[in-house]
Amino acid sequence: MGWCIKWGFGMLAAVMSFPASSLAAIDVLVDSRAGVQKISPYIYGKNITGINDTEKDAQDETKIASEDSTIQRMNEIGFRFFRANSGNNATRYNWRKKLTVHPDWYNNVYEHDWDITAKTIQDKLPSANAMYALQLSGYAASTTANNFNDWDFYQTNGAWAKSTLDLAGGGEVSADGQTALKTGDYRLYNEEWPADSTVAILNHWKDNLKLDMKRFEYWSMDNEMEIWDGTHSDLPLTVTQQFLVERYLDVAKKARAAWKDVKLTGPVTANEWQWCGVKSDPNAGEDRNYCWLEYFIKKVAEAQKTSGVKLLDVLDIHWYPAEKSYEERINWHRVFFDTTYVYSGANGIKNVNGGWDNSINKEFIFKRLNDWMNAYFGENHGIGLGLTETDITSDDAMLTALVYASFLGTFMDHGVELFSPWGWGAGMDEVAHLFIRYGHDFRVASTSNNDSLVSAYSSVTEALDSMTIILVNRSEKESQSVNLSVENFDANSAAKTLTLSGLVGETFVSHTKNALQSGNAVVAAGKISLELPAKSITAILLTNRNPNAIPKRAIRAVQKKTGTPRYVNGRVAKKNRNASHPMPTFAK
């Protein structure tokens, strides 16, 4: 690997403590003809909240006003993708009865109507596509009649009972609310829900609701199946690798038969420990122990080759990092592809070879997934990568913004297909707005000779008439001089800059009222000198005096093989789950 990436965790910490005068200028090179790759618009996403999903709420004036405010804000930012299935609550969604089980709230059943939210997204959020979910457990909610009376318990005892107890269906709880004296009967609030029932929602939306199904291509294959014995402990399920693959394949085949253009995402693993942490059935006769994600890829590839039916479109995982220090958080983006980064949170990955190996301390999880998919599916398999839940927020809005920008830039560079954080904190709206509204469709290669400290993430239009370079300065306390060179792009001499720095709390209001600080830069013979504030994100907006469109042969689709390495010869070419769970149009 190149010298850029060899700045490790310790070196970054040391750099951050140097006085400003000792920091040498960083050289950044951007080449509009190198590493050209289509950016997936669906990395600009989030798990959506604030959309009314019952008939009652959809007629409540106060809730309508709140929803309108939420929609206006999301349109101002310009989101391109929403995960709209509500995570754990998706597992037992009954689209016919518009009900679902809430496993984090006594397994009580409440009304939810995805038909309503899908129509709202289609009609009022025109720039975004949305992802819902298919159910794999074999069960769905049946009735609200047997809910645990949580409010009565609260009024009697002055506190809520422990919400993860299985109390729906006639359960009984101790007076202190901490112990289930009698577990509820799951049969009193669930019904059997085979694969045919769950995939029937596809034809219901297409034929009955007449939705534009291109807006709803992605379907999550349930949610965090490997922890069902904890999150859905009321159900009689034996969670093994073999069981989960069997359930996945049954639904995947029937979903593809129902709609050939569906995009299936799975296995939607819960966290770093679970990436490898599912046990095999000891009687299954496997040739060896496998990391769960490798086993899933292997078995789906085998089934796909046997059936001739495509069974996976996006390899989708979740990750909830827990580190607290600035130095560790600012490096989180390196966990996905960086083969040299020693990650202090490496834990479950120590089982990557089928048994515990304490010497393994480097994750590069997305690279591992790409390598396994190449090995089992073959080259040019066309399967993307997705991270559809994470929480990278902190009390420091600027740190959150820096981490989020680093994730987006890394995913741009490596062709990740889906990204929708679960946790959403101050600073993230600002970053999403900057990348979406001022970035372009095609990633081009960027080099920094100190990439751990200052990274460049660059994009251009297909016509090559505009370029946006986003510089992320991760130094906690010091400003940083940057010498920027742009090749194969005849930039006009005057450039606009937009900077985010010193964010405190939520600052984003709208496209025209936000924390972006406007400035100017001078371009001379393709070179720009800049001084980046400490803890800052700066976009340089360039225009081309002599635009010459990108040759079609030079454009790569969203990379779905091995990812685009950020460093080539120095040049750019839980143990346990720890997290609870007027529209603008954009010329692109």
C-alpha cells in the first residue's frame, strides 16, 4: 500500500498536537480523467422518520403540519434515498392488516401503513427513492387485542415495565417491572406469514396502488436476522446459519418471480460482532466453520448458480461503533477498505476465519465482502455494498460532520451503493446538503500526500463543465495549508468556496439559510493555495473554460467488484449490539 495510508492512529494523534507553524503544506492532486466512476445517488440517504403512517395521523392537523415541516426540510437538503421500514419493527409487518409487532416494546402490536408512507414519499419527496422490507421469520402481526397494558402498569407503579420483556399475549410482570412472571403467548398476536404472503406486497403496490415501482426498487430482506433470538425472543425460532439462509432463499426466489426488477438487500447484519458471529448447525455437515457473512455469500452464490435466478443485489450490513475519543472517531471511515488500519474496536472480526484469532485487528470489512463475492459469485457479479444503519453522532456537531463527510467521501471513492445512517445528529444535515446540492454525478481521483489528515473527495459533471472538490481537514486544533493542483480541467481563474467549521448544535434551516461560509479562491495554471480551518470541510467549486465531456469508455458504473483503492503506490488511482434502536429539482 502507498505511503499516504501509512499514517496510523498514533501518527494522526501526534499531528493533531503540533503547533501550526510546524505543519508542512499538504499537496493535493485532482485529475478529472482518472478514476472516473458514477457515484451512487443512494449513498445520500437516511432512515426516515416524521412521516405519518396511519389513517388517523394522516388526518390530524398538528401531525400533518409536523410532517409538512419534515418534508420541506428533507427536500431542501435534497436526500436521494430513504430506508423506510423502521428496522426491528419491519420483521413482522402485515401489509394486509396494516399492523406490526414492536419487539422493543413488549411485543405490542400497533397500526402502521406502508401504503401511506410510500405514497407520501412518491408524491412529496420527488428526488428520493425508498426501501421497505420483506419478512423472513414466517410470522406477522395479527391483532392489537392482546397487547400488554403498558399505560395501566405505568399509572399503577409510577414507572414503565422493562420494554424488552415478552408481555404481549397475556404476559405478567413483577411489580417493579423488571421480571416477567409469565411470558406472553406469541400465537395470540401473530399469524403465520409464508414467503408468498410477504412478496405479495410487490404486486399490491404495482397493480393495486399503481405506485411507480422504480422509486421502490430496493427491498431489505428483513432486518438483523441473526439476533432474532434476542430481539424476537417470543418466536419459536432456532437461529443458525443454515436456518437463516433457508429463509432468505425462499423469499428471494419468490420475490424475483413476483417482480424481476426487484433489488434484494441482505443479510442486514446487526453489528461488528454479528458479521461473523452466527453459529452453524452442528449437524449440517459443513466442511469447516465459516464467518457468517462469508457463509451467507457462499450459499447464496451456490443457490444462484443452481437456479439461474439472481438472489442478491446489495450486500447490506449495519455497524454501531462505540469508541469515544476524537482520534478513534475521526478514523472510523478507514474500517471499510483500509487494509493497514489497526482498529481498536476489532472484535467479532477475529472470527473471520471460522475460529478466534486474537491477532486480527484490521477490519476492511467491505473489501473482505468484495473478495468473498468475487470468489463465490465470480468477477463482474454486479452486487453492490450497503451500510443501512449506523450511528456516528456525538455531542460535538463538527466532529459528527467530519466523520459523516469522511464516510460519504470514502463511499464515493469505492462505489458503495447504499448508505442510510440510523442515528442522525447535528452537523449531518449540513454535510448532506453540501455533498448533494454542490457535488456532481461522477467521482474522479484525488491524491493527498497526507490523507489521514486532509482528504480530498472530488466529483465532476458528465459534460466536465463543473468540478467540486471537498477537502476534509481532520486536525482537531490547527489550520492546514493546502496546495491543490487540478489536471485535465481548464478551470476559470475565479472559484467559489463553501466551508463548514465551528458548528455548534443544529444550524441547518434551508438551502439558503445554513452554516456554509462563502469565500473565493484564485486558480492560476490549475493551482490553488488554501488555508483550511481546523476541524473543517471546504468545498471548492470550479468551472471549466473549455469543457470536453467524459468519454463514455472512461466512465465506470458504480463499482461492484473490488472497490476503487484510494491508495496505489502512493497515488490515488459489538461484541453485543450497543445501540437501540415546494419541492426543488436538481440539475445533475
